[in-house]
Amino acid sequence: MRYIAMKEPGDARVLSVDTTETPQLQAGEVLIDVAYAGVNRPDVFQRMGAYPPPLGASPILGLEVSGTVTQVGSGVTQFSVGDTVCALTNGGAYAEQVAVDASQCLHVPKGLSLAEAAALPETCFTVWSNVFDRGGLKPGETLLVHGGASGIGTTAIQMAKALGSRVIATASSADKCQMCLDLGADLAINYREEDYVEVIKSFTDKRGVDVTLDMVGGDYIDRNIQVAAMDGRIVSIAFLRGPKAEVNFMPVMLKRLTLTGSTLRPQPPEVKAQIATQLEAIVWPLIVTGKIKPQLAKIFSLYDAPEAHQMMEDNKIIGKIVLDMQAES
């Protein structure tokens, strides 16, 4: 099978198309003919050598796919050969075929293309796990999403609005802010032109926000504490500005705040299976009815993976990038 190889860590130019053996199917897994693979920032970090795969995971890049089931391992009853699925992988998505634990697969929602379906797993699993499980966002509460125009951000905005919450988003340009508003955000703040702390305090009459989804880190860590409401929850999932900050913990105590965070990839299959079950029951029907729709920034051929990674690094995207893994050279 063809796959996107990375001979050594480096910039986007280290990516190239090569061939390797088809993965061997294990009990509880399905083999998927990959139509599209999603591109995510952890892929960029792994390519740079900063995010090694967990023990036992495929060294091939890629964390989400859509495609067709071609083989079913022993013990799998929920999928059959020929089913179209999307899946959260532990690695190996940048290939023509991938073996995935069946519990991390979901049927493609009715009405979605396979390209759109490939943009679902990583963002939906991440948002559900962090905003609703860890963050405990409830209807009527306010969610602050940093990076609102990213794949994670656009998913978080739509999911929170569909489930009855208010949303404030930050983004780096007027176009990205407009996208956030178009997706349902109640307020979008261009952080390059405005101080989001002051804007949020004014917008909420100094009450603040109940849940913050932060993928920025650095100086945002203390600023998130400043805009948190009483009993607020701040969930960190990435640190684009670094994991270290000088923080005043007095407001954490006085406001009874919860600071938490997580990484999805190293978590055991049973945790991911539980998230998949919740998504199928609660989020998938919202996708079918159009209340949540994956936002595709661009579809690249697998041969153009370096350009896809560079686009991600340049932070010029609105939505998700996917790779067409069946494209011809």
C-alpha cells in the first residue's frame, strides 16, 4: 500500500509517498480502505520529532480517517465488510489502509461525504472529552473557545450551540471571526486587535465564562483565570505559546476554579470507546439534522502532504484539512 513516509524528523519537506506492507488485522479490529485522512496539529508535532507515538501505535502519521471496511477481525459484530465508517486511529491514517480498534469507529453520518466524515473523529472526540466530560459544560452556560476557526474550534462552537450553551470565540483575523459568528458564536474577538479579557468582562457584565477550551497556553493561562466565572473550568489541550506561565493562584482559590487538561491519543481503548458511544448517541443525530457540519478548509492529494502540513503551520486555515489517500500522482 502507499503511505506518506517520514524518513526523519524535520520540516514539511521530509514527507513523501512510499510503499509498505498492509497492516495485519488483530482481534477486535477492522481494516479500512482509507478514502481520506484528516490533518491535525499533533501530526505536525510528530513530524517535527516533538510528539512520539505511544507504545504499540503505528509510526505512520495520522489520527483520523474515513473509508470502507474491507476486513473484520474476530469478535467484531457492529461492522461488516462494505460499511462506510470514520475512525479515530492511534496512528497510521496517512496510508491507503489502516487497522483500527472497532470501538473507535463510527458509521458515516447520513448526508455527509467521505471527505467531510474524515474531519469528524479527532475533533469530535477531543471536544466531547474535554468540553463536556472534563469541562462539564451545561445548557445555559458560556464556553470560551480559543482558536475558534480551527478544526477543534469550529466543532466546539457548533457542538456547544447545538446543546444549548452560549459561545465566545477568539481568532486571529476578521475573516476567522466572521466564520465563528456564522457557525453560531455569540461573540467573536480578534485577539490581534482587542484584549479578550476586557471584551469578555464587558460582554458578560463581569460574570465571566463557565468553561474555557484552551489550545494556546503561555500567557493565556493566567488570562483565562481572569475571565473565568465562579466555579469555572479551564481545560488545556495544547500549548502553542508554551506550557509554562507565571500564574496568580489567588483567583483560582477565590473563584473555586478547576484547571484540567488531557491528551487523547495515549488514552486506553475503553476510554475512547466510551467517547464514541456518547458521540453516536448525542452528537451524530445533530450532524444528520445539519446542526453540526464539518468545515473543510481544503482537500489535498496525498502527494501534496508537505503543502498541507505547511498550511497548517502557517495558521492560514479556517476549518479542517484532509488528504485524499486514493489520489493518483
